[in-house]
Amino acid sequence: MANAAAPEPKENMGQPMPRIDGRLKVTGGARYPSDIRLKEPVYAALALSSIALGSISRFRLDAARAVAGVIDIFTHETLSDAIKEQVMMGQSEQAGYAASTIRPLQSASILHDGQIIAIVVADTFEAATEAARLVAPEYDARTPSATFGSDGVTIEEAAKISKKHEDPKIGDAEAALRTAEVKVDNRYSTPVQHHNPIELFTTSCIWDGPKLTIFEPSQTAHGLRFGVAQQLGMNPDDVHVVSSFIGGAFGSKGATTERTALIAAIAKKLDRPVKFVSSRADAFFVSTYRAETEQRVALAASRDGKLTALIHEGHEVTSRPDGYFVGGTDTTTRMYACPNISTKVSVVHADRKTPGFMRAPAEMPYMFVLESAMDELAETLGIDPVELRRINDTQIEPIKGLAFTSRSLMPCFDAAAAAFRWSERNRKPGAARDGDWLIGQGCATSCYPTMVAPATARVSLMPDGTAHVETAAQDVGTGTYTVVAQMAAERLGIDARHVKVTLGDSKLPPAPVSGGSNVTASVCSAVAKACDAINEKLRGSNSQNLAEQFRRLGVSELVEYAETVAPGASPEGIDQLYKGISALGGGPKLKDRIQYAFGAQFIEVAVHSRTREIRVRRMTGAFAAGRIMNTRTARSQLMGGMIGGIGSALLEATEIDRRYARYVNKNLADYEVPVNADIEALDVILVPETDDKVNAVGVKGVGELGIVGTAAAVANAVYNATGIRVRDLPIRLDALLT
Amino acid sequence: MTQFLKYVAGIQRRQMLYGTAATLAFLLVSRVVVARQKPVGKAAGGIAHEAGDKVDLVLDINGQERHLSLDGRTSLLDALRDHLDLTGSKKGCDHGQCGACTVHVDGRRVLSCLTLASMASGKKITTIEGLAGPDGGLHPMQAAFIEHDAFQCGYCTPGQIMSAVACVEEGHADDAAEIREYMSGNICRCAAYPNIVAAIEHAKVAMGRA
Ligand code: FES
Ligand code: FES
């Protein structure tokens, strides 16, 4: 039987080698950070604020302290000198690592629901958990502003917050919209979402004199090392982070969150190893979240379907102190040819935790809106949605006039449309039925900016043809262990099964954050360069036999270390990398070119004619992302992205009680994510593409591409099934009850 | 949006399960032998409870007898992970909502986070570490998971595999639709679902249950 999980490699695609860490993962042998055995640890549990704004007037801790086994309870009264000011990751010119500037336990002030107000430490997990529930604060509570439309929120333009953001603009879009032959102009919204990786957020801290070791699942071992050092005012050389296996991340384990330095400070005070494993409810606060957005998109076109105007405005919620935003208009303005474009991104400050990145941070919410609007325009024009994309396809982006390094959008549409049998679709909404079910089909564009970061790696080759690759890069489930082995094997001409790969440890040569789908491109570039240097040395001998070459060279191993930056990028990025900063560049931010991966998704839904239950019956995605290192792991990532997109489309939302600015559904029963029964037929097509401009190895990355556009394809399919256009995610049956 | 109720070891995942095993302990503590070592505390409602009291027990895990002295509230999951260094079973929610902690107790799949360690005493417990043969040969389900790339981060995987083996042995793996239904108590946030279904369909043959 053919194995769908291991697609036959096409041009510019690597073998579907099974994951080299597979055996460890299926036997329970992979040690995730909370699996590391500690010597006589004590256990920490959090008490979180139950108000969103105000301050703590006093604590009643007697009941909590009376729990047998409790060692100590730390609050702002006892720990307020522990944490120095911190800089947010990627938000300013300064070296920043933190998810937020908010520093819990450093004062009595409460700035959001679920802020850490106390940390209980006890001999056992059970005692710590019980005592944390008995921590009784008294508050001076004030009325918080929850979200859009709440009293007291303040609005700030993104362009005023960050020099990195410029609202893309060209021509006169408002004038073009006024005079347009055909237009659509609508408002959309996307909800709060939480990453909810299945591994809980965990931290174990152990001190040995001035040296601190942290076991924590992290998307950036070096970033966490520097982040904690910054918060504790320590020498970063004294901090060691171990994160060999990471149980899913999706953005939630990228920036340094509040709990790590606090747990470290407590471990130091107690002089004991401290282990912290978050509860699932607390996990909704321990890390960040995808903020809700409200957006307006207006599209204007001539009767033949050519876009004449695009207006895209986005509002995103953030905390009071931090101007965090994702700003997806950089991408939405680059998708189609259009002479008149105007955009604006603004943040809305509310009494909320600072949000953060979640899988395709900007592209998921913003492309949902653009691709929904494209479908609405196609419908208004009476043009097939695929043809509308073809009419407006371009190899030159319209804002700066830069050429795409490669753009296979239409080949993806054509491949997916053929496999999906799009030509058999009934264009009339509500016309196709299967018994009691209304059937609808929709499609959308997927894309993701190709980002590359500076990276380093060390490769050792032995005379017996085995090799060892060392780099601090993380494998968050993406397959980094495996593709790194494949890259080294290919360059060294050895068997990939003979390559050992060590990752996820801040003692290793630094590598960028596992974010922005950059790691395969960035790290494989460094690995390839180190291997090339080894090959250069081997050329010192003429022998064809590896062992003989080593003998003649008089060495027992060849070790090479390499540093790489993206084509055209500054070598200073390596110095930043050595300070824990990942200088990601690429996508629409380059001066001489623009680089994106593209895809097309087609989805069929069935909507029950009476109950309005929505089922996804089949999904087809076709994607082109430059070189594919391993068709098996690439397909899995794209598939995971598409299913994550189904979650965004139909299930996932963290509900807020607007009166109190508090989350309501902090568990996996009420925050619904896709389960096995939600996913029926799913087909991933890898479209061959070669791009030698994006980076040394021609890889674009696929970690986020698959989740972009899915929600729009679902919304468009729901429209085709029912004639009802839903512009607010997630789409639930109540939106279809008319 | 699932069509039917999902059962894992008789527990609906989307049922409101807000209590932990520790809460359950208050109800069940009278059934186990408690070796009092510390004074009995008083809970908020005035109910006597046994916080911190140790329970001596023997567990039969992967064919080995393991002797433990635990806080009476310790879940089977925490006993495995924190007291026996069997960290293959994972904690994804501690509330019976994710399936990452699934083990076999007397051949049935059970959520170890909702099972007190003391309740498993005298029963035969199999964890992911006990699934491979003594020679290290993989169980057909483990091999199929690798071959079909039925995981990415691997965190839900031990639970998925233990559920998958039970799913086949229960006779709930007749076709893809049935597998999807009976595997829906195990969340995979990386979303390897189609690959998990394919792995089970293949392993079923090797397990002689096709
Ligand atoms: S940890 Fe037991 S079901 Fe989630
Ligand atoms: S493999 Fe990551 S949660 Fe399933």
C-alpha cells in the first residue's frame, strides 16, 4: 500500500527519511524538559489574579501556609527585588528577549487577568497545588477595559509605535474606490486564540554556586538564556538552557515569559532545585496569545476583474504598557497587482496581558480577511474565484515594484484545483445538496514570507563516515533533527543515518529562534557551509577512501564551525546571534527583492440543513516553498498547519467576559481544538519550485504556510453551501441560523 | 464540532472535568490504606482531609513490582513521572481532556491523570516504556507511527500509541471513520491525525486484527 505520509520526491525535493528522533518519541525515551530527573526537587505552583485591573491591598496566607509540606510562599512583598527591567523581543532597537515588560510580583499592581500574584513552593506537587488555591488576596479593584468597544481603551497607530512598521501605500485608493465599477467593502473580526501546545509550560531551575541551569521547552535556547540573565541581572555566561525536545510551541515558547526568572530567583533563595509544571488553566496566562483583531477590507475592480483599489485597515488589541502588534498589511498588499493601495494598522490598548506571536502571527488573521474579500469580489463580479486570482497574479509586488524571487501561486492553484475537481463545483450558493446536507466549496491563497536569520553550526566528521552536527537550534516538532542530518549527509556524501544531531542546548553554537519558518533555511545553510569546509580539507588528499584520507591528513576527526547570514544581510547579525537575538530578515522587508512561499487551499464543507452543524469533508492544499528537504516532514507540517487552520475557522476562540476583562474557557474542553474525528480527507500536494536567491540552500520554510488562507477557504465554502457570508471567526452554527 | 460523544476509557473528553485526581482523593481516601504521618488538616468547608498523608503501595508496572510511599492524592501519572522516572506518559492537562497520559490498566486504556496511584494497586499497568519487546523490538504500532509520521513534536505520542493499541484490541478499528471516532480522546495539537489513522490501519494488520 502506498504511504501517503512519504510523498515521492519531485524535482528539488529530498528523500522522505523517517524522523531520526522517531524511535525516542514512540518509546517514551525522548526527555522533554519536565522529564529530566532532578535531585530532591521542590515543586512550585502559581496563584493568579482574579481581577484584571487594580492592586493587591493585602494577602491572607495562613490557610495556604498551613498545608502540610508547604515550604514558602513568594509574593511581591518578598520577591520584589528579584526582577530587573526587561526589553521585549523584537520590538525595539535594544536587545530584547521578553514577552512583555509587565513584571509580576514586583509591585502590588495588577495589569491583567491571570497575572502571577504568588508562587507557592512545597515538598510535593500536590501540596503546592492545594496551597496555591488557598492563597487569599484582597484587592483594590478598578473597572478594566476588556477589548474593542470597551470604555477606556486607547488607540495608537502602529507606525508611531515602531520604526519597523510603515503602512504600505501607493496611489489614491479612496478615490479609486469611489469611482470603481465594482466594489466590496466590509468589516471582519478574528478572536483571541491560545496556542495550547499539548506539552504544558514547564520550568526547572537548578543552581550550582553562581551557575544556573534551566530545563524549559523553548523556541530559542540562547534567547531564553539571555532573557533570564537580563531579568536577573546576571552574566549570561552563567546561565545554561536545556531544551532538547519541545512538545509543540506554535509561538508560545519563543519570547522569555515571566515565570522563568521568578522560578530561578526562588530556587536561588531556597537553594533547592525547583520544578514548575503549569496547570492547563494557568497555561492561558503563563505564555502569550493571539490577540483579537477587527479589520476592514475594501476591494475595487473593473468589470474584467482587474483590481483598481485595495484598502486594508487593522486594529489589534494589546496591553496597556506594550505596543505589540503583528501588522499583516505588509503581506496583504503584496499578493495581487493593484495600482491604488492604502493601509493602516492600529493597536488598541486594553487591560490585558501583552499578546504575542502565534503560528503565522500576521498572515493568519490578515489573509483570512483579504481572501474572504477576494471571494466576495469574485462573487460580485461573477468571475470564478481561481480566475480572479489569475487575473490579478503578478511577479512584481505593487508597493515598491520589487520582483518576487519566485512565485508559484498559480501553479499551486492549478494543481490543487485539478486534484480537488474544482471544475465540478456548483457556483450557485445553496444549490448543492447531499441528503440533509448543504455542500459548499471554497478556495483561498496561502502565503508566508521567506525569512532567514544568521545561524551557526559545528560539524565533525570521523574516518568511519559518521558525523556529528551541533547547533543550538530547536526541533519543535518540525523535523529539524532529521533535515539537519540529511543536509550534512548530502554535503559530506555519507548516509544520513550515520549523522548524529545535537540540538536545543545553549552551550551549542547559537541558532535562531524557531519562528517565522526560518530554521530549516537558516540552520541548513550553516550546516552546509561547515560541511563544505570539511570537504575542502579532505581535498588535501587524493584518496577516494575516507579512512585513508584521514590517515594521510594525520587527523582522527575533522571539525568545522560555520556562520551564515542571508544573502545580502549584514554579518553583524552573527554578533547579535551571540547575544541571543535572532535578526530575522526577508519577506517584504528587503531592498532588492521580495520573497514569499505560496500555496492554494480548497475545502469542501457540509452544513446540515436543519441543525446547521458544519463539517469539513475534504481539504486539498498545494504548496511551493523552494527546496523541500524532506517530503515526509514537510507534508506533515503543511498538514498540521491546514488542520490548525480548521481550528481557527470553526472552533478556536478564547472567550472574554467583557465586564471583568477575564477569560472564561480556560481548558481544553471549552477551548475547542480539532480532534481526529474533525478531519476526514486531507490531501497535500508539494509543487516543485527552485529558488536560488532566498538563501544558500534555496529553502523557503513550511511551518506556517499551511495555516494561512485555510480559514478563508472554509468561510468561502460555507458561503457557497449556504449563501451566508460569515466575516467573524470562528464560524459556528449560530452564525448560520437564519 | 465532533459528531458523536467521544469516549476514552469510559470518560468523555469534553465532559466538564475540572477536578484533578487530588480532588478525587477526598472522595476516595477512605478506600485506601492510609499511613498517617502528619496531623489531619481542615479544608475550607470543614471536611477532614488527608493532605500530605502518605500511602504505602505496590504497583505492578510493565511487569515489575514497584514499592512507593506517596501523598494519598498522587495521581498514577505523577507517580509514574515524578516518583518512578517513567516519564514516557505525558501530562497535557491533568484533567482528562487531552489523552497524553493514557496507559493500560488491566489491558484497558485509562487516563492516568484521573486515576489515583492507589487505585491502580494490584492491577497490571502498562506504560509506553513497556510496549516494546524485551529485546527492544518495537511494537507494530510504534513502528507504524514512525513509518506514517504520526507525530511531530511527539508529546501526545505515547498517549496516542497506548490509545491506538487499545483501540485495535477493543475492535474499534474497523475502518478509518471508526478509528477517528475512537481516537478522538487524544488531542494532537501538531495535528498528525490523518497519519495517526493510517498508522493504526497498518499496525492493525501486523497485530493480526485486520
Ligand atoms: S493529562 Fe490526562 S488527559 Fe490530559
Ligand atoms: S505530535 Fe505534537 S501534539 Fe501530537
